[in-house]
Amino acid sequence: MRSSFPALLYRFQMRLLLYLLLVGSIPLLVAVGVFYHQTNGYSQRELTANVAQAHQQVLTGAARELQAVRSFAQQAAEDYAVLAYSRQQAAGGYPAQIGELRSYIERFLYQQTLHNRYFAQICLTVSSSNRTLCSQGYGGLEAMGSPQDMRPGKFEPSVGGSDQGSYIVRYLQPVGDSASSDELGYIVIWYNLSRMMKDLEVASVDQALVDEEGRMLYRSGNLDLSLFPASVNGLELDGASVRSVRKLDVPGGEWSSYYQAPNTFAQTAMPSLRKLLALLFAVLAVLSIGSSLVFARYVTRPLHRLKGLMKRAELGDLKAYWMSKGMDEWNDLGESYNQMLNRLEELIKQVKLEEALKKEAEMEALHYQLNPHFLYNTLNTIKWVAKIHKTPQISEVVSALVRLLQASLGKKGDFITLREECGLVRDYMEIQSFRYGDRVQARFELDPQTERCIVPRMLLQPLVENAIIHGIEPSRRQGVITIRTWLDRDLLFCQVEDNGIGMEAAAGGRADGFAGAALSAERHEADADLTGEAGPAGGEGQAPETEWAEPEAAAKRGERLPERGAGRAAAVRPGGGRAGQPGGAGPSEAWAAGGGERPSGQELAEAQARPDDERAGATPIGGKSLRERMSGIGIAHIREKIKLYYGPEYKLHMTSKPGEGTVVRMFLPIHRSEE
């Protein structure tokens, strides 16, 4: 069960159902909340107003009834029969007349109790004779209390009245002789307050009456007077009840009326509102379920169909096209899917074609590797012959050249350690020392922690070669190349610095060349004189002769113009003679040996018309520039290698000043060898 419930939540139908329920319930809850807030406020105002009005109506009726009691008592005290009966009792009149008056008074009082059913008892007491006449006889008169402790003109609670289930109050009215101002007696009315309040009250309402002395005159229900407002004429709504306190003016005093009515909105409207809300949620749930099923049918069916087509395409069927027609959105998605299949099929064909071309290129590369392997084996033979004939210098140079050839063939892979790379630079410098002697020196300042770092093969050697050819060789002074490596945070820094001629202003804008690439022909000719390198037919230590063809004559004859600044080998005949003479390769043969086509006389003339620095930096008529032929691998190649291996965030920077040398600095990520 625990595993199936999360899976159920991930189904589209369930998520859609929850979404519809959420979207539908939020507006419903907001509407119900707003409706309840407005209705509750209105109902509270209406309820409090109705309670106040009902309380006031009860008090108005009670005051009217109590005022009627007072009026009747005053009228009865002034009645002729009551006064005559009281005087004759005091004077000792005729018994027959007294008897008639007594009978009249008893009938009169009885008729008043019939007329006003709130009158529990009406009695007339004569003070002189202490005789009492009552409307209901004398039964229970003692239980209603003696009028001796009563104050005239004031309602007071009857002793023991509440114990019998009824609240009865008494009212005493004196009977006096207006002529003599003597008090002849008094009339006492016992008033049934419970019966009157029940007739005035509304159903389900609790009320209490308390006189000014705090005596309970009337109470219905279980009222807690401590919950009522302390202020007079106060009104309070407390949960399920509305409480009101008002003053009631009665003859001879002032009573406090406590009125408590139920909150009809909370008791009747809230359950109805809850039922309505439950009904709305049920309807919403049914609509959401139906909508989710209908919507899921029209959405998930094309989705499952598209999913099946993708499964077929995943298994290799690239012809599993979307052919269904439906809503525009699904048609657009199907068209995109079909285009993806077509594009994927084209990419697969292209990859197969590239793989075929790659295999063909590999076979061609294996074919062209015969020449380097043949040269590598030949150099090994020369090395052993030099050792046999005890010529160690030639043997060391050939060994260094063999190691460079091994590195260029990539037998150890595309990456080697920095220690091995610096070993290749040392081999290269050993070969150059055979040519330059002590004129060029290399210094290594390597951080021991960097020697095990892995770098691309042939990374530093081309920079050292460029420093010699373009920086130190044209400077005609002692050259020093300093190679430094260090670590800084998570970067490996490699720097090649020389004290050559530096970067000239004309070449400062080029990204992968030194200023020495724009050297003039005179500097190269002077450099050729300083090298002292013997040609194949020259004597040991004797500089071979060079001969530069006249530009005009060469243009007329259609011969190749010798490249200025290309070193001695560019103008030396293979047989030791001069170019253009018997025994050596002529201009046409030398050009063909370089791999280019024979230039025309117009091309030779245009090449001669260019400035020296432009011819040195640009591509000459032979195809490759002087800088590229001399350096082998340009700085642009090093930059491209760093970009391909590590990405564009790792770069090569070059700074130079004319006459002060050039500094090339690279920063690479740190990768260490596990060996």
C-alpha cells in the first residue's frame, strides 16, 4: 500500500484530478469565506438589533402591566364602598350595612382577579378593626407574607413565592380619609410576575429581574449574571448567545433586566452553511473527476500513442512517424517528432560517412607513416655507426633527434608528463647546440610539484623553437631561454621567456607570431654568416657560399626568387655548388623539391615588389610563409590545441617589448600522472 500510493500520485489522471480540485476549491472557499464574512456581519447586526428591540418590547409591556397594578391599587383605595366600609368599621356602624359593603367589596376584588389573571390575591385590611377582606379567601395568605414589613407604593418580593415555582411581588396601597387625612387601612395586591413575563417573553429566551437592592424578583433559565455586561444598556454577542442589560422603571423604584437570546445564525445558519459547503464540494468532486477523465482521455491517448512511437524509434525503427490527426497542439508536436526522426536519420548517415572517411584517412595515415618510420630506422643505424666509429657528438645529436621523432609520432599518446616534455625541450636544445654552439642556452626553473602534471605532447618545444628562430637568432647576441613552471591555486602555469629582439610594432597585432617573423633580408643574411654551418660539399667550419639571384633577371627567366631570411639552406645547392650552376639544383628543381608549383614570371615580379616585412609575415609565392616553414608549429596551433583539449577558458598570453624579449605564458588545469 505504501509503495502504490506514491505511484498513484505520479499518474497523470490523479495529478489532474488534484489540480482541478485545487483550482475549483480555492475560488469556492474564497467565495464561501467572503459570503460568510458578509453574512455573519449582517446577521450579527440584525441579531443584536432584534434582541435589543425584543428586550425593549418586554420591558415596555412589563412597565405597562406594573403601572396598571398601581393604577388599580389607587382606584381601589379611593372606591366609595372601600372608604365607607373602612369608616364604619372604625365608627362601629350598623351590622347590616357593614355586611352589604363587605359583600360588595369581596365581589369587586374577585371580579378584578378574574379581569386580570396576573393578580394572585387582592386584600383590604381595616386598621381600626384589623379586619381583612380578600378576593380569593384567606387560604395561603400567611405564605404570601405579612404586609407589616412592606413599604407603601413599592413592589417588593413575596416571601416564599419563588419556592412554589412562581415569582410573586406585592404592592401596598394605603386607604386614607381625605377629609381627616387619617389612614383607614391598606390594600395589598399579590402580583404573579412569572405569569406576566412568560406572556411577554419570546420562546428560548432567558431573562431575570433584579431590584435596586439586588434581590432576585424573577429568573427564567440558568442565567449566569456574571457573564452579562457591567454597563447599563449594554449589549454583547458571545458565541452562541446575545446578552442585553437594561433598566426598567417601575412604580416606586428601578429594576435591572437581564435578557439572553440564542444566536440563531450560529445555531441555524452555520449548520445549513456547512451542509451547503459539503454539497458544493461533492458537486465539485464529481465535476473534477468527470473532467479529469474526459480531459485525460483526449490528452493521454495521443501521449501514449506518441510514447509507443518513441519506443519503436528507440529500438531502431526510424520510420515510426506520427500519422494521427487531432488537435493542433498534438499535430505540431507530431510534426516536430517527425522532423527529429528525419534529422536523426541524416545524422546517422553522416556519422557512418564520417566513420568511413576516418578509416580511409587512418589507412592513408598509416601509408604516410612509412616515411617517418623509415627515417627513424635510418637515424638509429646512423647512431650505431657513429658509436662504432667513436663519434659521440653525432651519436648524441642523432639520439636526441630520434627521441623527438618518437614524440612526434605519438607513441606515448597525446599527453605526457611535464618532466617528459621538458626532456623533449632538452633534446631539441641539444640538437640546436650542435648548430649554434653556446650562443643559445636554456634554463629550466621547474616547481617540483609540476613535474608529474600531464600536458599535451609537443607543447613547449614549438615555443622554444619560435623563440630561437624569431627572437634570438636575429638579435646577434647571446640568447637565453628560460622555461618556468609553477602552480597557483588550481592552475598550472607554463612560461617560455627569451631575451631576443622582441615584438616589433608591425607584428604586434598578430596573435601567433613574434616580431622576428618580420625580419628584413639583411638581418637573415647576417645571421647566416654568424652560424658558420658547413654545407654538404664545403669544408669543416667553412661557411658555404650563397648567391641571391637578381630580381629582374629572375623575373625575366621565370626562375624562383630565393626567400629572404630563410636561413642558409634555402640558397645552398644540394651538391655544394651555387644555385643555378651545374652540379646543383637549379631554381626550378629547388622549388619542385619544396612541394610547390613553378611560379610564373609575373608572380616573381609581384613578390619582388612587396616590402620586406610583408613578404616575411605573409604567405609567399611558395605556399607557406617564412615563419611557418621555420617554426614548424605556430603559436596559433598551440592556442588551438589548448582550446580543443581544455576549452576556451584556458588561454595562451604573449607579452613583448622591442629589444627586451618576449614572454609566452599559458595556464592550464592541473592533471597529475598516477605513475
